[in-house]
Amino acid sequence: MTQPDPAENLREAATPGTGEVTATVIVKAPAATVFAAFTAWTKQGEWIPFTKVRVVEGDGGEGSLVEAVTAIGPAVLKDEMRVVRVDAPYEVRVVHCGRLLRGPGVLRCTPMENGSTQVVWHEWFHLPAGAAGKIAWPLLWPGSKVSLTQALKRFATMVESGRLP
């Protein structure tokens, strides 16, 4: 039996899926500070509930593989992300390339005139289980708009208070 081609797997996963979610927050800090805090991968568990994040391959920059494991009781969701582009301090792009969570994601930091930064986090996930997956999507992934927005608000508070990066 032949092994799947990792490059083809990444190309397929990089195609935007129909499970789209976006969250936005304004952080009262410069873009460089905000970007550094977001790409401090192992600290993401401090602002994303029930989640532990680690860098599996690389240094956290382009080409790195990052793993986020969310556990709520016996339910465990493993999210593997390949960092495919880093344009500090403005943008980081990932491709979710695990078994369940697949699709591209981007975080953009836009500097504002008052020294604040607008953060936009956008994901395009492939939905499992056909039509049933599309119907159940808001319940399937803890990163729905509400929880993603709440996580970004916690992130903003931690950056503004100096607890991140």
C-alpha cells in the first residue's frame, strides 16, 4: 500500500472549504506586539479554552507544524496546522491538515492610527459528512463565531495587560 503524498495532502487541505468562520477584535497595542503574541503558539492555550498548543516541527515560523488539542471531558479534538506564510507583523497563514479539521486559515493584523491593531481571524474549513456536516457545522467545531470572538477578546485583554507575548 502506498503512503499518501504529503504535498498533495497539503494542496487539497489548502483549498477553502464551505465551513467559514471569522472573528475580529481591536487590540490596544501595536501590530508587532499583537503579531508576536498570536504567533507565540504554545501560549495560545492561555486564551483558547480547553486547548493546549505545541510546535511539533520547526521553530513556529514558515513550514512549521503546530498541533492544538482541545479536550472537554472525554471529547478530544486534534488540530494540526502547517504554517505556510508569515509576513510579520501583518499576516500569518496556516493550513489545517489533520484528519478532521482541514482548510486554510489566516490571521491579519492591521495597524490603526491610534496605535491599536485590528485583528481578523478567518478560517475556511472542509465540512465532514456532506449535507449533515453543513447543517451541524455550528455545533461541530468549538471555533464557531461566538467562541472564536470570545477567545480573541481574552487574547486582546492579555496583550493589553502585558501578559502576552
